Amino acid sequence: MTSAFRLKPTSVAALLLGLALHAQAAPLQLDLPAQPLDRALAQLARQAGLQLLLAPDMLQVRQTAALRGAHELPEALAELLRGTGLRGRIDAGTLVIERLASGASLPEVRVTAQGEQESATGPVTGYVAKRSATGTKTDTPILETPQSITVVGADQIDTLGAQSITDAIAYSVGALRAPYMERTGDVVVLRGFSVNSSYRDGTRYQANRFDGQQEPYGLERIEVLKGAASILYGAAEPGGVLNTVSKRPTTDPLHELNVTAGSFNRKQVSGDFAGALSADGAWSYRLTGLLRDSGTSIDYVPDNRTYLAPALKWQPNASTSLTLLSEYQRDRTAYGGDGLPTVGTALPNPNGQIPRNRFVGEPGYDRYDIARYSVGYLLEHAFSDKLKLRHSLRNYRMHQDWSSVYIALDLDTDQRTSLGRGAEDRQEKNSVRGSDTSLQYDWQAGGIAHTSLVGIDYSQSKVASGRYDRTAGPLDLYAPVYGGGVGDAVPSYGWRSDTQRLGIYAQDQMKIANQWVLLLGGRRDAVRQDECDYFDPSNCYIDKQKSSAFTGRAGLVYLADNGLAPFASVSQSFEPATGVDHSGARFKPTRGEQLEVGVRYQPAGVDLMLSAALYQLTQKNVLVDDPVHSGFQMQQGEARSRGLELEAKGRATRNLQLIAAYTYTDARTTQASPLYPEAAGKRSSGVPYNQLSLWGDYNLGAFGLPELRLGAGMRYVDATTSQWHDVRAPAYSVFDAMVGYATGPWKFALNISNLGDKTYVASCPYRCFYGEPRKAMGTLTYRW
């Protein structure tokens, strides 16, 4: 917020008195990198809960050294201002910076300054993001967005010690981490629907959900837009959109090295570096990397990764910027996600419980090896203070070598031996090219402020997947003997697909009297799909199939003066459905529609966000088996999800940060095939009625230990059912903990998940999946 006032002549005694009074507060736990002085002062003032005011001629570039650890405000201020000829004082909740005059009074000076403001793609300080572009494709306050959004910033990822996107969202409202401990993709369940497609920096990222997991250390933000959202992103599942934001170049110097060791013989090093490449700051860079060698909680399943993400930014002036982003990732692991029989996991077995570390494959054969890279750019240009152009382009490629053994659903009569095992080799090469171009125009008419957006996006996804079958012998799941090998590979099936998507969208955000925000938007999509046999490319069973759809969204937000923001919205989504019915008619796209009402509360000057939302989400035109024409499908299926989401997130006191979330979800099939009338009314597989999570971390500065930080959390997931059998996965609760210690440039953190080492069945969608056992990781960080 911009403020103006007059600096009056003041004495050294008054300055010392003001600082002494403020020093009665608890020490501040600081983590300020070496950076320009005005930014360092802005961060210091914000953490102390003060406004910052300084004269315009003090904004010249002055670099400060890094300042970390526990400091009283006077001490921190003196350190930052050392040798600058400036001094500070506290005046009615304001940190005033003024020139130090030896033996003379200061002349009266008119000053204006503006505190540091979060951007929609920049770092999130603490747990609460105030702005996002995922919900509108414009830099918009979350309070003004009429649809639920979850943002997990790099600070939260680091505090939780998250090693995957599903780890990072474990304490987020409305999101359910997939039960499988596989590492072949980031599978997230939102509002009862699985979300398999992902976006990076607003453009389509991976070709399918088996393209591997994103490395969270390379992300600035993980953002989830919940519910139908095709208006901005085109074809998408009705549950929502997962959009991740890359770490980007910055002129603020950043140097970080981490060494991690932990459970399952985990060894990892990582680093993050950034800074200006030219004296004027026009060129800047970022280089983020990670190298890991590790086992997992399942025998013979490694978790090895090499990750490197160089980035370069050119910003010749305030109106234009071009950011080049690239990424390389190589994973060496194994599937490990096939699950175990229900008898011996969720159901009793006379031989006892199948060990949770049981590997059902063949050592030396099972593997999931991928190499992938992406390269692209983000271009922004402001033609004026009203008209802005955004253009992005990304090219993504992935090569996969995947071999795995799978087991039968049932056990032999001895209740310990798998009835049979099979094996499959998968060779896959995927690519995605995506582009998004938009014009934003800010204008006013009739007392209404408009932010209008028009854009066009395009993507082409290619998948070439060949499958080869093998045989494998039986396995005693209680006393396995490996080494039987697998049979020769026999070509089985596969496909080569090419999907092209083109969308044109328009949106207007209207702010009326600074208290009402009305959002209206619409989009037209065209999709073309081709699919041919992998082994015989001349045999094409989907030839230039075209789909089109119009989707829209309307929402309204009221911005009360006290920080309360109730909202209501209706939004739509669509997904192409390939194939034809018995008459040869091509299937129509499936459609999603969401009705949502909610309220957010963000008190002024407090790093806290409270939110509540009610929704109904319906998916229509779902494919089901045709009861009359065997082997064909028809579009008579329907699924519906209704729910309540409550969340409190942010800083409860100076030393205490909290995340509290409750989710109620009633997701079920409402219309099924007449062949299976019993499926109508059944709950969706693996989706619990209730989820509850609570996380808190506390700095012990009030007890004279400001370097020490403690964290603890609890996650409760209700019982889940399956549409394929009558086995229920029981409810479970697990506890997590964190200990952190920071001194100077050093920081140590110990993260422990499933603190009590609880053995539990997370879900039984077709087989049963154990939850991850206790995992401890210690990380030593050095920043300079």
C-alpha cells in the first residue's frame, strides 16, 4: 500500500526510545538473502508487522549482506543500515528510514514508498499465497477469484520435506493423494475425480499420467484450481487443474546447497542458484539441480533421480521480459504400484498379514526408467499501462523403458501363493508442444474497472506406446523366492496417437465500486485425434476424429471492508471421448459442470486466510457398456460429487504457523449401464467421506531458543470403498513431525512422516495398497 507523510526533525534520544520500546517484542527469525537494501527493508518490515516508509532518493541500489537467524528488530535494522548513512525509527506502526545527519536536524522531506508485493508467479512467503494466475490467467488476488484455489509455495514444500507433489498437497483441503506408492506419475484426486493431466506455467506439460513425477525442488508453486475449468485450459477432467510454476531467474543473489540423508538408504544433494548476470540487471539466471540415490519402502524398488533446470531471463526495460526455461530429468525406479491381494491386507489371512515391503516382481527385470526434457520461453510485453501481451511456448519429450511383473487378484488354496503372474514390457516415446498467447486490456467505463482477456492456445500431444507380454511363475507372497525369470517377449498391443487441441477464449473481470467482482468467460475448443496400431501404423482405428465444445464460467465476489469475501460461481469442463457406438456415430465429449458457493476471510495486515466452500460437480456423457450390442459402449453414464471444504492457513501468532483442513466428499455413480444396475448409487472407488488434517510449526523464540523450530501434523482419512468388489479400506490416522535449527547461513531440518510407523491399508480400488511406513530425512542446508 502506498502512503505519504512528512518527516519531522527528530533527536537521537527519540530514535533510541522508539527502538527500545519495539525491542520488547519477541526476536524475529530472519532468512534475508543478500539483496538490494530496499527489498531487505521491505521484508524486515513485513515480518515485524510494520509499514515501511523511506525517501525516493534512498531507492538507489545498495546491496546488503545476508541476514539470517534470530535477531531483535533494532539489531537487524542496525545490521542492514550499517555504513549506509541511514537510520530508522518506529512511528505509529511504521518503520521510518531517514538520513543520519551528524549534529544537525533533518530538514522536512516529503517521502513516498511502497512495500514489496507478491506476484502471481513469484515466491510465497510462509504458507499463505495472496495472488495467483492459475484461476484467471491474469495476476489476480485470490480473494477476487470466484473459484476455489489451493496454492502450495516453495516454503511450505521445504517445511514439510515433500518429495513429490502428492507429499506437498497432503495437508491441502479438497485434494486426496493417490494411494499407490508408485513413482510413474503425479496422481491427484480432486473433489472425487482423478486428475491425470498437468500444466507447467499455464501450458500443457505431460502427455499422460505415466510420464513420471515432477521434481518439487524445481517448483516455486504447486497450484490446484478445483472443479470444472475448461474455460482457460481446454480439455480437462472435471475435478480440476494441476498447474505448477517453475522456479525463475531473479536479480536477487541466491546460493543454496543441500545434503539429505534418510530412510531406505536415501542420499541426495541439491542446489539452487540465481542472480544478475549484468550490472544493470537486464540479464539474470537460475540454475536448480538435484542428484539422488535411494531405495524405497518396497524391496528392490529404487528411487534414483538426476534433475537439472537452467533458466535465463532478459528484461531490457520494465515493459518487456523474455524468460527461457529448460529442464532435464532422468529417473531410475520400478513400478511397485500393482498392489497386493485383498486377503492378507484389508481382509484376514490364516498366514497373517502380507508384509508391506513385499515386492511381487523379479529383481533385475522390473524397472521404470525415463529420460525427459522440456525447453520453452515466456514472453511478456506491455504496449502501455493498459495493454499487455503474454506469449508462451514449450516443447516436452519423454522416453520410457518400463518392465513390470503383475500378480493375479486372488491367491491359491494355500492362501499364500499368487495364482499366477504375468509380465509386460512397455516402450514409450511421448511429446507435447504447447503454446498460449493472450492480450490483457485494463480499462474503465461507467465506474467499472475491467480486466479483459482474449487468447488462443494450441497443443499437440503424441504418444507411441508398444506393449510386449511375458510369462512369469507363481510367487509365495509370505516367503518369496525370486530368480525364476520371465518368458520371452511377445508383441501384444500398442498405439500411436496424435491429439491436437486448439482453443480460443475470452474473459472479463469487472470490479464494481471496488467491492463487487463479476467474472464472465467463454471458450471454444476444437480437438482432432488420430490413433493407429503401434506395430502396423497403416491400421488406424481413429482417423481424424474431431470434437468441439463450448464451455463457460460466471462468478461473483463481494469484497467487504473487513476482509470477508463471499463468492458464487458456475463453471464447465469437457473431455473428448474417442470411438463410436453400435451405429457408427462418434461419441460426444463428456461434460462437467460445477456449482460452487464459498467465502474467504483475510484480515488486513495478517498473514492468514480462512475459507469455506460448498459445491456440486456433475460429469455427464460417461461411457458405459451397451446392454443390447455386446462389445459396444454408449453415453448414458453420469457421476456426481458434492462436498464441503473448510480451511485455515497462515500465521496464528508471530511464532506459530498453522494449516487446518476438513473435507467432506460424497462422490458416486448416479447413472450406470443397464447391464450393471447395482453400480448406480455406488460411491466412487477410493474416495472417503471425510478427511481431516492439521499441521503446525512453532518457533521457540519466546522461550529463548529462536534458532529452534518444531512442527507436527496429523492426517485422518475416512474408510473408502471400491466399485469392483465389496472390500473396504478402513479409516486411518498418521502423524508427522519436523525439527529445524537455523544459525547464520546454516540450517538443519529433520522430517519424519508416519511418526508411529503405523501399518495401514490406504485404499483397495481393485487390489489393496499399503500406506508408506515411517520415513525420516535429515537435510543440512548452507545459504550464502
